[in-house]
Amino acid sequence: MKYIFMVEERQMDQAAYQKNLSEREEGFEGICAKCGLCCGADDGDPCSQLAENSTGVYFCRIYDKRLGPQYTKSGKLFTCVPILDLIRDKCLRPECAYNKVSSSCGRAL
């Protein structure tokens, strides 16, 4: 009986963890200024899925399926990762809105 309780408790903890993770991801998505810098908008060889609308706002054509192997416009293979993975490890370009919350830039996530 104790084992069943522990499994149920662990599943609830996992569900709460996933919910928290999802909420944090949504919050971080709201910080994005849609500048395209994470996707290479200003480096000469951006992600092939990066697009720009008529008002200069960038977006990913396959956003919900973006993570994993992708190609740049010139055909170079790279791995698209969640923004949390990037800002956890380093500061992004100075003009990136995520630097305001990056632990690597001296701020708490």
C-alpha cells in the first residue's frame, strides 16, 4: 500500500513540475521582442524557417515543431533549442529582451 501511495505522490509531483515548466515557458515567450536575433536574423545565414512580417516582426514558420534539427538558409544543419537553454548558459546579444532575466547576465530566472 505504501508503494502505491509513493507512486501516486511522484506522479502528482511530476504533473505539478510539468505545469510549472509550461507556465514558465509561456512567461518567457511573452518576454520575446520578436527581433529574430536568436534565429540569426542579423548574422547573414538565419534559420530557413525564420520569416518577417510587413511590420518587421520576426516569427518562426514552424514554431510548434521548431525544436531539434533545422537548417539555415544556406543549408547548414543546426539544432534549435528552447530559449531557456540558451539564456541559462550565456548572455545573448545586448539588445535581446531575454538578457533582462538571464541568470548568466546576473539576473535570476
